[in-house]
Amino acid sequence: MLPQQKLLALILISSLLTAGCLKDAIKSLSELQALENALTNKFGDEISLHLSEGINRGMLSVTFINSPLNDSTRQQRALRAEEAAQIVSAHYARSNAVVAIVVVFLRRKTAFAVFHRGQTVDSFGFEKDGQPNRYTSPYLPAPPDSEITAGYSATEDATDLSSQSTLQLDGEPGGYGITFMPHFRLFGDARREKAPPPEEVLFYFASYSKKPRFSESVPVEFIADGKPIMQGKATFTGNDAQYCSLKVSYSVFRKMAMSREAVIKLGAKEYPLTPKQLELLQKMDNYVL
């Protein structure tokens, strides 16, 4: 074959390859656009889709931007995420392009009409068939938060989770009142990858008053959305300052974290948790599978 003929052949082959790649790209983009339209019509939120390449090839992320659910409970976001994953699954039922689904709730602020600053509120992983997927956690660990202490010990290969400071149930910070602090330990480095749930959570209570507020042992009850989820006894020690370490199962902690309203009852008095305190429990739960 003459040099000129070889050149023409190479140009022809290159054109055919380019046309094929372009065709695949256009097909992929049109499929994503159709899916984005379906999700937007269903939920009415601003939605962004991204199909990963490279090491995370086949992972489709569905991002809800500034959704009203950002200010709702994690349970409601979980239900929305599951519904969105089912729509994605139905759309890609016979396709090999998607192998995993991640649904993200993002809070985004825009400055000067160009600069975007985003904060991940929550994230949920699913298999291609829409079922919950425990293996997406390495891609989306719980975001660092100044209100949560996540201390990892390499020698013990464990992460201690607690609130950064005590939470006020009654009274004023630094004065007379009642505070509590939740704490639990996870095996592995939960800062990098979500860990299996622990068996129990410790609630550290402190009561400050002019005279002892509680007798040595008082009834304690945890209530979520109006329903008792745990009843037991709390033992306080001390006089003007009294302390108590109470163990509860992680399932009780999670029910509280995912509730709309939660109450801790000590003795005859009920202490409702504030929305901010509930949000903090949800942030701690985000480190757990």
C-alpha cells in the first residue's frame, strides 16, 4: 500500500473509532438526561447526576441539592434515597453501565453567582437493584464535624465517638442544671470507612444543684415519637454534683437519632431533646453502617 493510501486508511479508521465513541457518549448522556428528568419530575428538587469512571467506574451518584429534606430527619432522607434508588434501578435494569448507586443530600451556597460552596448533609449507598449497599462507605465516609469527636487509636484499631461538649437537658451552661454526653466505640477507623454498629452506647449524665436532685437510683425512660423505647434504672452518685453512666443498646440510640421528637425521662420529669441535639445524634449515627 502506498504511503498516501496508508494515511487515508488510518484517517478512515480513526474517524470510525471516533464516531463510535461519540455515539456511545451521546447515548450515555441522553440516558442520564432522561433519568434526571424522571427524578426531577418525581421529587421536584434540583438534582445532579454523575456516572463515575476510573477506579469507581459504574458508580452513579444522585445528588439532591438544597432539598427541603436537608432540614428534616435522617429517616425521611433515607426513605427519599431508597425511592430514588428504585427509580435508577428500574431505568438501568438491563444495563451494565451502573454497578452501584449513591444518593447524596447536599447543602450548597452560591457567592458572586459563580463560586459554589457545598456541604454534604447525608449520603446513602445502594446496589444496582436498589437494595442498601454497605460497600459504598469507603467512598463516602461521614464528613468531619466540629461538634463530633472521632478519636482513632491505631494500637486498638478502634474509634471513640462522642459529642464535642456536654448537651444541656435543663438549666444553663456553667450553672445549675442537667447535662448528658453520648459515647460509643467502633472497631476500625470510622473516620475513613463506616463501621458495624456497637452493642451499646454510654450516656454520661451530670446534675448540678444546691442539694442532691436525684436519689441514688431513679427510673429512666427513653421516648421516641411518643413511644417508650427503653425503660430502666439510672444510678446517680455524689451530692451537689451527681453523676451517672447509663448503658443503652445501639438500637435504642438509633431509634432516638432517627425520631422527629425524643424525650429522656428521669424520675418524674421529662426532658425533651432539642432539634439541634437530635441532629448531633444523627451525625454520630452517620459513622455507623
